[in-house]
Amino acid sequence: MRDDPLGHGSAVIEAIGRRAPSALFCVAQVFDQRGVTSALQIATAIDWLVAQDVRLINLSLGLRQDRSLLRAACAAAVARGGLLCASSPAQGEGVYPANYPQVLRVTGDARCAELEWSWLNSAQADFAACVHGTYPGQSGASLGCAALSGHIAGFLVEHPEASNEQVIEWLRHNARFRGPERRFAP
């Protein structure tokens, strides 16, 4: 991996690796030194990962606007058997690529311990996982997405022939929590 001044990519890889220590990584770094990326950069990375025969693509990122080339890259990856997990905010307007129908929308869930996840099935996200990273200040949908990708990667190491539908069914069946987190004021 190239230099990672923001620490985002390193935190994402660590979150996946803690849950799937024997998983192999293929990294397509899309953020520049300032943390900026584009739909073109992300679509190119997805296309490259598909060409490398990557089965699971973690997209701990989100863009506010739909772009046809990003939509097409996601659709092509899924058509080739890839499974895409993308960050989705817990509140507010959705982002892309998580808003595409063939992409798993993932956020963080404060209820989840490190080895747990939730099946939310909500307007905001399909699934959620542990929201906290290893170091103080690391939290959010990006890490929740990475955590869920780690759980999926671990499952795929044990069940490499599993279809996307089988992976999703396994996630639903083994979710620690069902439905969105509810917060009540005292």
C-alpha cells in the first residue's frame, strides 16, 4: 500500500484482517494525500480488482452523487460474481456506491462487539457491524463496513464456493441483532 497519511486505509485493512486473519488482500488505493477521490478513481479501482479475480470488494467510502461509470463498474463486478460492501451513513441521505441495488449497504452499530453484526434491513442500511477501530477516534460507517467485510471474508475462506445469496443468508441467520438500533432519551 502506498503512503497512508490519513490512516483510513490502514484502519480498514486492520478491521478486516482482525476478523479474517487468513484472508488475502488486494488493495486499490483510491484516496489522494488529502483524502479526496472521484467516481472515476473508484470505478477504475473496482474494474482493476475484478480483473484480479477479487471476490469481495470493501468500499469504505461514499460519494454524494450517482455517476454512471461507478454504477456500471459495480454492476459489472456483481455480474462476474463479486460481492460489494459499501459504507452507508447511519442517518441522512444515502451515498454511492451503497445506494446501488446490487451493493450491500453497511454502517456501524454501537450495539455490536468486535465479532458481532446486525441485520438492519432498514432504509439506511442492510447490515451493520462494530463501529470502533483499534485506536481512539477511529469509528464510523467505514469501519462498520470493514468489520462486516472481515466477517464475510472469514466465511469465504471457509466456504469459497458460496454464492452471494448464500453469504447474505449466512449474514442474516447469524446476525446478533435484528432491526435498527433504537436510542431513547432519558
